[in-house]
Amino acid sequence: MQEIRYRLDEIEKAISSWKPQPLEIHESELLRLPDHLRTTYLTTLSLGECNATDVSDHTGRCRAIESNYLNQLARTGWLLKRRDSKSICFRPVQREELKRNMRQEEMKVIPETLIERRSERRSKKDMSKYQTIDVKCLSADYDGTISPIKVARSESHVPLQTRVMLAQISKSLPVSIVTMKDLHFVVSRTPFAHAWSAIGGLETQVGKKVLRRECLEAKLPFVSKALDYAKSQTSTTGIEIEEKRDSLGRTIAFCLDWRRAKNQHEAEQEADRITDYSRGLGLCVFKYENQPFYDVYPIAPDKGKALQEMLNELSVKNGVMYLGDSQMDNSAFKNSNVSIGIVHDESQPNSLDCDFIVRFEDVPAFLQMLIARNYRFNADFPMIKKNIGPLRRGLNSRGKERVSS
């Protein structure tokens, strides 16, 4: 025991003499770095002051690549760079300086052209018309809202910047997901959330508590029959079938997706035959304008009802912000205090019954500004614009008591 104690004393003394001292970096801060730069940065942290050759020896990558990565980290304020004789050395900056550098980098996320464009359109007279609200709960759709829509199911994910922002928000506010995907798919991809409403509200999970619609049981045999028919008809047309299962492993809905079919017209005709068969069994079929996929459900899903049930479980009564990208989100938009429509290549902005519009690529900057404003939403955020689509024109008097001026 004495030998162990002496050895620990020696280790403590050795560590105390390190220059610079080891830094404590929070996980959320490290996630701001791409994977390739994060490896280089962590290696530099472990070595202290070092050069590209030292880092290359530890990572196994060539010296030229590590030199490039180290210089990138130095330019963005993560490392300090100095010349030592014929060698260029890098070392981590102190925590306070690192946080200051990151705040400066965060401000660059918001495109300056957008800020200038909005400021030119606004006058002091207009400022009084902007709504503000203290956000107490953030709810969002998954596909096309916080994750890219043009990816295969197996590759679906929340981009790094968006994930970091949502993880930070979840430490201060309840974050919930309302999606047409199933729980098995979405829960693992959104670990920052506190609650999930899956398959349009047919199954909801709050913490470890799972709620299911009781009226599903009588319809499940017909879903199984329609699914068997769909599988027998889609072997050659290129239609992909995505089964939506509940937490018990039962298929309670499915999606017909032909966006990767070689013959789009033939695949759509086959999907129409399958959906006609499904309707004959008393199932609900959802077709989306100009979209290459259909959904088949045992009963009509309702995201607005799903959102309200989840908010009741979370004991949230007001201050709800909802983000969505399709017509299926309109009922949830109406049940929120401030609604944000996310637009991308496949969205139909004119069909969104939301208050404001944000581009998909601007979602991280939007969430970042919400955090910077201490979760007080204001309509003067530079990356948003007011929704003036057909569903919103002339409707300003409807439901606007939801947002205080």
C-alpha cells in the first residue's frame, strides 16, 4: 500500500509539472469538430505541445495530412501555433480562450448576407409588429426537418451541428419528436429527446413509459394481409417497402417508396394497385402531392393529437415550438404556440400552415440563435421569414392569441 501511495504521489507530481496543463473539454464542444479534425485535436491534447510528425506517429496518417489538419485547427482557434527552430509546434489553447474562439466561430454560422438583407427590409416602425415568445418545449418532426430526406433508411441521421444544438437545448427544455417513423427507428437516432410520438401518434414513448392506441388491435390482421399482397406485387418494379413496427415487434403500418425505381411510372401504377387493395380492406392510405411514396395505416394518424397527448404527459401547457416540413405536420402546427416550417427540395411551402419558414440548411443556425437568446423566440431572427403562403393569407386573425406581442 505504501508503494502504491508513493507511486501515485510521483504521478501526481509529474502531471502537475506538465506544460501546458491538461484541459477539460466538454463532449458537446468536441462534437463541433468533424471526425478527422477531432482525432488530431485529441492526439494533441494527449501529447501537449507537439509537431505534425509527433501527431502522425500516433494517428497513423501521413505527416502532410496531419500538418494540414493542425493548421486548420490553429486557424479556427482550437490550437496555438509557434515556430521552434526549424520545427512548427502546436499546443491546445486554455479553456477560457477556447470558449471565446468558439463563440466567435458561432457568429459566422449565420450568413452575413441574410442579416444584411433582413435589416434592409426592416424599419423601426416594423419592429413593433414582431412576435416574441418564451419557448418552454421544442417539438419537431424527423425526416426533412432535423434529418436529410434524400437518404436511404439505413443512412438516416441527424447532422452533427443540429445534433449538438438539440443536445444542448435538451439540457434546459423538454425536447420531443413527432414522426411517421416507428420507435425502434427514431429513438436510437435522437437520444437527446425526452419523448417520442411514432407512426403519427399510434405509439408514444415518454421516458420509459410506452402508450399505444387500443383501437389498433382489430385492424392488425388487415394490415398483415395488405402487406403480404404488397410484397407479392413489388418484386420487379423497384418499390421498397418500409414496415413500421410497434415496440412489440408487430407491423402496424407500412410505406411504399419508389423513388429509386428505374421505371417511375410503372412503379407508381403498381403502388396505386396496392393502395386500392388496402382501401378495400378498410385501411387508411395517405398520398402526398408530387412525392414518390404512399403510406398505409390501420387508422388515420394525427400529429396534432399526438403532440397534445405527449405534451400532457410532459406537463407542458404553453410555450411550445413545433418544427415540421409537410402537410402531415399542419395539425401539429395548429396545436403549438409558434410553428416553424422547414423547407427543402422536396417540400411544398404553400401547403404548410405554419407561422414562419426556415430553410433546412439554416436549422443549426436557427437553433443556435434560440440558445443564444436564452430560448426567447423573436420574429426578427435573420434566418426566418414570415409564411405568406395560401394557407396563411388572411388568417392572421385566427389563433394569433397563441403568440404574445
